[in-house]
Amino acid sequence: MAHRLSLTGSADYLYRSFFSYSGLRSMKTDLQEGTVMHCWVPKSQKASKPNLMLVHGFGANAMWQYGDLLHHLMPRYNIYVPDLLFFGESWTRRPNRSEEFQAQCLRRLMEAHGVGRLSVVGISYGGFVSYSMAAQFPELVEKVVVCCSGVCLEEKDLKEGLFEVADLEEVASILMPQTPQKLRELIKFAFAKPVKGVPSCFLSDYIHVFCTEFLAQKKELIHALTANRKLDKIPKIEQPTLIIWGEQDKIFPLELGFRLQRSENT
């Protein structure tokens, strides 16, 4: 039987090789209670360097979102790049789908690797998790970078027209595309200058590699983000925090960045 040639799979292999070449190793950690987390960790941790965790958002996996930054960060930090639950090689049998639970698992993961203090960068969904991690474990998290993450969104924002797509089922169908057309919609939302004219065969290949596993669980993650979410229930964090946002962000509008800034300054 002939093997199916996959450009996406080949690119993923190259990312994996690059991460290894850059000084990281792939490790799975059994957190017990039916939870396993995968993380790229330093092959050799340097006590003279601060620790930095890079937390990904919805998409392929952590390698694809942070691969281009490694060569800038590796000389200065001990880098940790985890796969959040239901992404990459991380999963759980437990029913909790909150960002708080994701953050708790990251803390246990860092404990398993002997990390007692770190800074954290989170993009999009990873920003929710990073913020929660800082709020729950201030003794662990030193500094925070939140990138284009609607931490301060409220459930009512969906009904009041803040988002271009307000129906969560439609949001899920775009973030976890199952057809080339839906992946094209995601590209339009995710990029200020989206690539045009990508053949459907390439898009289908990407979907086959990255968008077919844990679909029900990822949909539950999306619903958990907004359920009963109110601004006055979102904890404030004390750590120095850098907020980075795209002016043309269509997934989490810039207004949410200003809202987060106002929340942290009051």
C-alpha cells in the first residue's frame, strides 16, 4: 500500500527537527489521574538563564506557532514549549475544560521538570491559560505577556455584536475547519494579509494532519471560555504584564486589549 505524501506532515517533521537542533527535547509527562502533557524542554538547563514558557493558541501545535521565535529566545532563556490539553500530544480523561484547569496542569508539568519560577507568554487561547496561571500561582509566575487574547471578554459580548462571528458553533467550525472553505475562512480571520489562491489539496492535507482529533473536546474548550464569563469575576494579576495586540485582529478585537489594560490599571 502506497504511503500518502503529506506536505503538512513533512513541515511538521522539519519543525520537530529544528526544535531538537535548537537545544530542546520532546518529553511527555504523566500527571496521573488520566492526564498526559507533552512539552519541549531544554536539553541542558542553565541556572544563569531565566525560565520562559511559550503557550500556544488554537491551531496546529506549539511548534508551528513559536518555531520562528526560537532563535531569538534560546540564547537568553531556558525555553519550555508545552502542548495544551487536546493539542499536539497532550490529553486528559478528566472532564474539566476550563482555562483554570489547563493552567493547573501546566503548573504540575513545571513542577515535574523542577521549575520553580518562570515568565510566561500566551497567544490567543494560550493567553487565557497564561493569565489564569499568573492569577492562581503568583509564586510561580514572575512576568506575563498576553498576545491578542480576549481575557476580558464577557458572555454578553457575543450577543452585543463585538465579534464578527457570534455563534459559538460557527466559531468552532472556523477554528477547527473540516473543509478547505472553512480553512480559508480561518485564514481570512487569522491574518491581516491572508494568503490567496492556496490549492484545496494543500488545505485538505493540513486539515487531515491537524484538525481531525479531539474535535468534541476542543469545542468544549471554546464553550468553557465564554460560559457565564463576566468582567467583575475575572481576577486581577499583580505581575508586570505586557499586552501585545494586532490593530486589525478579527478574532479578538482590539477593544478587548484596551479593556484588559483598563482592568489591570484600576
